[in-house]
Amino acid sequence: MERLQLGERVVIRYRLPNDTSDGLGPSLSDALGRLVELRPDAVVVQTRRGPVTIPHDAILLVKRVPPPPPPRGRTRPVDPPRPLA
């Protein structure tokens, strides 16, 4: 795993526990968020849905990602077209 710092925004692809893929290969998931904890046996990523603890042996890929884009402002309604004179 690449050297990560707490607070970095990352995406981690990992194998799910208790694989129920019915022979179609391992079930995988991604965690996107801030790295909030580095443990000897796992990492913790704070996602929009809450913290996700991922054991080191389940991690397949780790990648730093840029900050999320700023929230979009409200758009005003489009004026209806005017008839040509």
C-alpha cells in the first residue's frame, strides 16, 4: 500500500467479507472519503455514509483522489423564448 497521510482523500477498492458472489469472482466494493485512521491491521475511511473499516488483507487498490468539486449554485429558471418581431 502506498504511503498515505491521515486526512487525505482516497478511494480504496477492497474484497467484501463473507463473499456471496456465487462463483462469479470475489465481491468488491469501493470506499471514497477521508483517511481518518491507520491501524496495524486495518484502515478507516470516513465516507458520506459513515466510517468504513477495511482490513489490510482485503485491500486491492488504494488511490489518492482530488478534493470534491465545489457545490453547484442554484440555477435560475430559463426565460421562455421571445417571439421574433
